[in-house]
Amino acid sequence: MIETLNELDTRLFLWLNNQSAPWLDPVMIQITERNTWFPFYALLIGWLIYQFRQQALGLLLAIAGSVAVGDQVASSVLKPMTHRLRPCHTQAIQQFIHPVLECGGPYSFVSSHASTTFALATSLWLLLGRRYPAFGWVFAWAALVSYSRIYVAAHYPLDVLAGTGVGVASAMGIVGIYHRTAAGRQLASFGR
């Protein structure tokens, strides 16, 4: 069963990874680089502070907590526990992949990029989606960043899918805790 799943995952990875174009390589490099998104994060923090003033600290802590938990579960728990090699480190498929970047660390399961971006998107949606439905677009951003990890040969599709699950679960857990606090109850009553 696991061998069949791994084979299907590898085939899907190879197909997706080879849907490349020279003009798209630099675009995907920019999308996959974490530093690219610092201006977006700064704007988001500024907007939250401006919009929510006293409540902003609680919101920022809930969002940052979701992202931190998602990152730590992916990087410090699951990757060392599973030892699944990144596609770019897997000798059997080296000649078939389209690598765009240096390979990075040895292990791929689960994608930290998918975990952290979906933790951010989910926490924003759970905290503010009712009041600001436009935050739904952040899921498209998270999906694009996650796909870029397959494009640059750093992750298999199941790495990304599992990372997405870790990110969503971490956001649900941390935001659930936040909603049980006084600040969370105040935000919920303010949004009605």
C-alpha cells in the first residue's frame, strides 16, 4: 500500500515538475523564496494594527502562534521522524526532474512552506473571514506558494498536501484557544 502510494506520488510529482518553462523558472523562484513575502507580511501587520488597535496584539499572537506551531510540527517533528528524502535528493529520479534551486535540507515530508502559508491563511480566515470575506484570496496565495515547492523539485505532492493539513490543523487549534480568551470573545462579539 505505502509503496503504491509512493509510486503514484512520484509519478504525479514528475508530471507536475516537468510542466515547466524557462520564463516561469524565475517567477517560481520568487514565489518560493520566503523573503519575497516580507512586504506582504509588513502590510498585513500594519493593517491589523490600524484596523484593530487594542485587539491587534491578540490577533497577531494567534496568527504567529498558528504559523509557529505549523512550522515546528513540519520541521522539528515530521521531517526528522519520517526521513523521506526530497525529490532533488532521490537518486532514482535525478535524471527526470527539473531542478530550479539548490536542493536544500535532506527531508521533505511535510512541506514547511505549505504548513506555514496555510496556517497563516486559515488563521486569517477563522479570525476575520466573516467580517472580511476577501481574505479568501489568501488561500490561493498559499496554494501557489505550496505548488512552487513542487515546481522547484523540493517536495512531492503528498508533502504539500500533508503540510497543508498540518497548517490548517495548527491554525484551528491556536485560533480555538484564542477564541476562548477574553480578547477572542471580545473580537467575536464585535464582529456580530
